Amino acid sequence: MRVFGTTVALHGARELPLGPPRHRALLGLLLVRLGQVVPVPQLIDELWGDRPPQRPTATLHTYISHLRRALSLSAGPEGASTLVRYQAPGYVLTLSPEQVDAYRFERLVIQARRDMSARDYRAARDRLTAALALWRGDPYLDLVDYAPMAEESARLEQTRLTAVELQAETYLALGEDDAVVARLYPEAQRYPMRECLIGYLMTGLYRLGRQSDALRLFERTRAHLADELGVDAGAELQRIHTSILRQDLTFGDHAAVHVGVREERVDAVPLPLAEAPTGGDREEAVTSGSHTWPVTFGEQAESSEGARVPHSLQSLPFVGRNYELAVLTAWASAALSGEGGLAAVTGQAGIGKTELTAEVARGVREAGREVISVSFRSENGPAYGMWAPVLRRLSTSRPEAFRAAGARYGRVLGGLLPALSLGTAQAVPDEQPPPQAPFLVEDAVCSVLASLAREQPLLLVLDDLQSADYFSLNLLHLLVCRLPDVPLGILVTSAEPGSMTESPSHAALKQVLGHTRAWTLRLGGLSEHAVAALVAAQVEADVEAEAILALHKRSEGNPYALRQLLSLA
């Protein structure tokens, strides 16, 4: 039984037919009190509230019979009544807790606590990693309109946050400081006032030599607490802040040693999924929903001297974005595990958005996952122009699965992909042009993509999203709304929303980027140290410090502008 994401009953890999929402709600009401008798009047009240059917008890018995029939496919004809059985004054679900993902999740967290009490941090870390891997989306996602499931979902989310904090504690105890920052940074965006989480993140940043980042994080947290609750930071968070200022922060038995900024490597080595970040020294902003946090990472480093620039320049190497690469890689790993969402990389032209997302895509491919990349160049292209190449490539990479997923939508999608056979008679292109039936097309594409992603996780990389047409962006917004519990990640690049002119397409783009399941990483200019590394990869001798400083100042850390300056040398 799976309750993380939508509520699903499985027999092996096959999903059992639980029926309409209220039938599923009955199962949810029994699941949240697994092994406990739920009285009939209570079930009726929780299922129908103040609008019960004319014969509520008889209707409830019908629902119970349907639930037993559905579960009998896995329990056998004789075992169905033992799974859901009557015991005065109500019904009880006698399923083993080990058969429910939420109960396995909580058991692993409890065991991890015991490991930590025994100071076995490695075992605790492994159990917490296994527990959090079960989390495929918000619990009882399809049933939160019912109060008991909404309350249980909220309780499990708090348990998940506790597990994340415990995992961070194990990372710190094992000296895995990079993993702390990579794991907690997205959580800090979602929960900017959770002080325990913020304290661990500050400790991790400090131990990586990012004292200034830790102090800025403290100031932002204190401002949030003052603005939202009218209180100051708690004593423990203030202790961490003071210890950072004094350079004497310790964690458990491990001293939080202040270390120097790590040197960036010039060679572009792909990061595996979920690898932790390394240093960077730049100013950027991370946005979640409507919140934007400016962040400065690291300190500028010295450069070398003496230079000669060749006139024939190849592409510049990938440097200076290791932190961003690690954060996006961790996001992609979570998205492809069922925590679907959209990540947007924004910034001025030439700042390196495309190169960064290409590195993320390369790492995902090397991890054995499918990636579909599409670029846009004209806002005035055909309706749904973004999605035709995506579907065309999927029809090539997964022909059988694509035909099966799209068979029922052949007539709707015929105008979008007239050359493809989707298992039905091919539609005449002008029989139902997509713009005249937008929701039908959007629903069909979303359903096909979700079906394919559930069969095999998928990452979509959409470059230059600001050039996509209005219909494509509306479809993207609908897809993002449907992402929970779907192992589908959407990674996009775009110009900064604030720089866009007002138009229907750009309004649709701002709606996509402002969605609650979307977060934005704004790229700033590269540091002087990263510029020095780029120049060193292109010249035949050392570069004087003054020349590096001048190139950094003139290009403002923009790789494209730097490339143009080097080509003139």
C-alpha cells in the first residue's frame, strides 16, 4: 500500500482498482487507523459530513464490499474479508504495517534514532536515506479534502522534516559537510523559519569555509521570524551565530574547522546524481515561489600572471558553477524519484544557463535516466511548438510505450503530430487544430508524459523558455500542476521575468515560474577566480593579475562577454 503521493494499492507491480474518490477515501480512513476499529457512525460522518446519503449505513456497506473485492485480487477470495473485517462497532483494516510505505518510513526513522543514541551515525544515515527514498510526494495527496487524511499528511510531513534534520546531523557527525548543504538548502527555501534545520545548514556552511553565507542565512532567518511571528531567533540558533563570529563553532565531538575556499577545477568532470556541492564565489539569488533570497558564496581568489591569448578560440570549459551544478543535480535526483517539479535557471544572456543545464543533463544520462532536451528560438512559432519535438523524440526512444500511452488520444494529438501513428485513425490536421481545443490537447499531452514517466523516469530540459509560444506555456503550467507523485523533472532556462515586455506569452511564463512547485536559481557573474581559470584554459602562458582583473571587470563575469573579449586579443 502506498500513501506517499496519490493513494495506491499494489499487487506486485500491478495497481488495484480502488474505484472513485470516496471509495479511496474509505480506504484512507482505515489506513490512518491501521489495526484500529473505526466505528460506523464515525466513518459516515468523515465520508459525507453534513450531507450523508439517504441510507448512509447501507451505502457504507456497499463501499466496504467494493473495497473487499478490490483487495481480494491480492489477498485471494478468502483473505479479503480478513483484511477489511467488521468488529463491533465498526470496521478494521488488518493489513501488516510493513505493507504500507508510511509505516515503513516511520519505523526506519525510529530505528535511526536508536542508532544515533548508540553513536552509530553511519547506520543511522543509511536508514534515514532509505526512509526518505520512500517519500514520493505529499502523503494522501488525492485525499487531503478529508480532515483525517489532511491531519495525517501534515503529521507525516513534520516527521519527514525531522528525518531530514536527523540525516543532516549524521552528515555533520561523519564530516560530510557538503552533503549537509546540498540536502538542506532546498528545505531552507521551503521552511525559512525552521530553526533546527537552519542551524544545521549554518554549521555546514561554516565548516566548508563559507562563514559569510552562514551569517547571511542567520540574518534572513531572524528577519523572517521577526516579520512573520514577531519573535527573535531561539537561543540555540543565536549560540551558533555567536560561535561563528568567534570562529569556535563545534558540533558534537567534531570541531567545525574554518577552512579556506576550495579551488575550482578547470576540467569539467560530471557529477553523479545527488553529489554534494563544492565551493563557488559569486553572487546569485535562489527563489522559491514568490520569495527571492540573494546569496553570496565564498571569497575571491588570487590569479596568476603573464599571458598570451590565441586568436582561434574553442568553447570555454565549464568552471565556476560547481555549487549550482550540485544543487540542480540533487533536485534532479529527487524529481526522478517521484518528487516531480520544475527548476528554472535564469540570468542575463550569455551568463551560462544553457551550459549549466547541459552539465546537469549529462550527469542524469550517465546515471542511466532518459533526458529530452529542446531549445526555442521564436515566440511566434506554431501552437504547442515546444511539445511536438518532445513527443516526437519519445515516440522514437520508446515506440511501444508511446503508442500504448497515446492510443486513446490519437485524434486529439493528430493535429500536433500528424506524421505519427498513435493506434487510431490518423486525424486530418484541420479537423481539430490544437488552438481550437486547447484543454483537450493539454490534457492529452500531460497524460501521455505522466504515463511514460511512471513507466521510466524522465527529465525534460527546455532551453530559452522565454521564446516559447503561449499555448506551450499554458500546457507546461498544467503539467507542473500534475507533477506530484510523477517521476518527471522539468529543468528550464529563461531570461529574467522582470526584464520581459508585457505580452500574453510572457504573462504565461511568469505564471509558470511563480508556481508553488517551481523554484528558480538566478545565475550571477563568475568570480575573478573562475575568470582566471577560463582564461588559463585558452592561453599559452600565465596571465598577469592586472589583465585578469580587467577582463573580469569588463565582462562582469559573463562567459559570453569574456569569450568576445578574448577573441579580440
